[in-house]
Amino acid sequence: TSHTDSSAKLLDAVTEGAEKGVIPASIFGDPDLYRQELRNVFGRCWVFLAHESEIPAKGDYVLRKIGEDNFIVVRDDEGEINVLFDACRHRGVQVCRSDSGNTSHFRCPYHGWTYNTKGNLVGAPLWRNAFGGMSKENNGLASAAKVASYQGLVFGTLDQSAPPLKEYLGGMAWYLDLVFGLNEHGVEVLGPPQRFVIDANWKSGAENFSGDDYHLGTLHRSVWEIGAFPVPFHENMMGYHIQASPGHSLSFSMAQDANEPGPNYFGFPDELAQSFNTTNISADQLEVARRSRVFVGNVFPNFSMLALPMTEDGSNHPPVGILTLRTWQPHGPGQVEVWNWFAGYKNLTPEQKDRAYRAGLGTFSMGGAFEVDDTEPWITVSRNGASTAAELLDFQLNYEMGKPGVGISKPVKEWPGPGRVQWTRYEEGVQRNMYGFYAEMMRSAPGQWPSLVFPEDAAADKEHRA
Ligand code: FES
Ligand code: FE
């Protein structure tokens, strides 16, 4: 069989297996499937690029990626954010050579074509002599097809047929609100992102942050052994797994009893919590945040978030709440670059911001006490995924936890937010949701989009409108 046949066969298996909980190991290593991911997943989905607070002033820019391709994310003279393909219109040379900065123009190093912050060509050496009266108009930088922000999070897509960002986020928007909209001040990044490369497949990170709480007791056992986390292990496994809408999943550590003692609000400082209110969110959203000890989630394909109480050195001192944002940047089927931002509410004191940043660095970062736990297993997932044995043995992985009738996790009917909700975090529906949508995106024809709502929600919506 040809390569294309084998990746088509893999996709058939994912489509069928996502519901059953059986995923072929080769999706973590197959090079043909990866090329299709670049086109059908990263080339079409809304991809997280930056937080607005990274480019607050006119002319501020950062260099980011959609799939493997470079884009300049820049705020122009009118304050609009543009996402420009970093390739000169003349010969395709990379124009922007700095990770971030402030500028009025980008000048290509090869022959000097110069573009403004909207990507328009505004000058070129010897233009009149060399090109005569030729119009500059059609010679600007190319732009992402669409750019939009939600709760300060800037996304872009290369697909003109992509639905609006809010529609793409679907049920996940409700959960982004309750993390980023807790008060009217909003969130800002605490410095530039940390970046590190792991020899792993991007999907391992994305599925882990979709709600792989099962690994906490084994891989992160030391967190509890040294008393670094303020909630006992088994209590922490209590909580909700939520498939917010197709593709997007999350998990809350939360006691079922609303009056259970804290930590509340992901461990953010009490003085900060006093500023949380219903200016931008509902009373239900505020209450879910109040009761939450940990929030972890993934916006398909590769934007993850984590909020939890931690200390600077992973010790048992009083913890501080940390909020991290991250992307899993694909770099071949067997390599991922992690971009890791620490973030905080704008009205934190400088001391609190400093402590939150250092707590993040000390725990979930390249050199963090707990981050290093995760990376090693993921390396072996991609190595085995690329193996001849996985292909020849048609080796299937088990994602069955929490299927109907499997285990102690049960569907929850009474829940104020959107999505499919399960009680207790012993559950892998959150990952099955990611792979179900993944398979649909991978198979979708150009211009066609899979459903962004679950069938039961679509039916309820119809009823509501009727
Ligand atoms: Fe950019 Fe020639 S390649 S100016
Ligand atoms: Fe982990």
C-alpha cells in the first residue's frame, strides 16, 4: 500500500476508535499524517498566536507560528492587530528577524523592500528606475485569512471558510470567560514566553491538558509526597471532566459539596479574590471558579491553559495561584516546541505577580520540578508511534476510561455551563472528544467544516428557537 493509503487507514481507525476509545499508536509518529495535520488542522483551525498584553502599543510586534510557518503579529497605527506571513513579496525572504519589538516598518534584508505595520509595501530601493510606475498595491505581505481576539487571546486562521472565532470556540468560551473574565481588570502576561523543544508529538501535550488527571498519582506522585499541593490526592481526583464542544476539553478539580474548604479560585490570593465579581461573567460562572482548585484545558488544536495553587519551590509553604498559557508548536511528527507564558490578573500587586511568576518557573516550566516529569514519557510515545512494530502489529492504544459503564465516572445532568460533563476525573471522554474532532478536521474537504456543536446541543438550540 502507498503512504497515503496508510495514513487514510490510520484516520479511519481514529474516526471509528475515538468513540470506542481505541486510538492507533502510529498517529504519534506517522509522517504522512503529520503533513496532513499541517494542512487540515493547523492550516484551517483558529490557532492561538499571542495575548493582547504582549503588544499593547502601536508598532508592537511578536513573531509567532501557525503550524510551522512564521507570522508577524503586529499592532498597526490604528491599534488593529494584523497577522502577516513573514515572507517578502519579492523573493520570499524572511523579513522579520527578531522575536519581538516595536517598529513602524519591516525592511527586507535582501533587496530592501519595506512594509508598514499593515503589511503594505511602502518603499523599495530605486523603485521608479527599476519598476517604473508599477503599483505597490498588490505587492504587500500576505495576511492570515482571519484574525480575532477573545478575552485578550489573539487567534488567527489561514482558512477563509473558517467560522467566526466565537463560534469555533463554542462551549469553551464560557470556560475561558470564567478564567480570564473574573474581574474587570483582566489578565496580562508576566513577561515573554519561555520556549523549549521536546522530541515528542504535539498531540501528547494537547491531550494531556485536555484532562489527563489519571497521570497525577503515578508520574507526579512526588508532588503529594513532598506536600507541595494543598489538596489530598484522592480529593483532587474529584471534579468534573467537560467536553465543552467538539474538540475542546477541560477539567476542574472541585469538591462536590459547595461548602468544602478551599483553596478557592485556583488558589489565587484571597485579596485578589475579593476583586472577582459578576461585571463580565454570570453568577454561575463566578461560583464554578470559586469552587475550583485546579483548572486545566485545551482549545483544539494546540492552545492549553493551567491554573492551580503552587509554591515557588514546590514546598509546602502557603501556595500562590499560578496561571500558565501554552502552545504545542509542531515541528515534525517527532518534535514539539513548547511556548509557555505565565499570566496574572492586572490588579495583582507587583509582589504577587513576582511570586506567581517564580512559582510557575519553579514548578511548570522547562526547569520546573514537575514539568520534567511529563516530557520523558511523551518522548517514548512518539518514538513508539514512529516504530515499525506499531505499524506491522497494528498497535492500538486504550482510551476507554469513563466510557458508558466503564469505571466510576458518571454523566452529570445538573451543571450550569455548556458541554458534556462527567463527575470524577477518572475519565478519558475529554481525550476521545479531542480525537473525534481531530479525525473530522483531518477528513474535511476544503471549505467544509465539521459540526462545532454536539448533536444534543444543536437539537436543544432548535427547540429553544422554535
Ligand atoms: Fe525581499 Fe528582494 S527578497 S526585497
Ligand atoms: Fe503532568
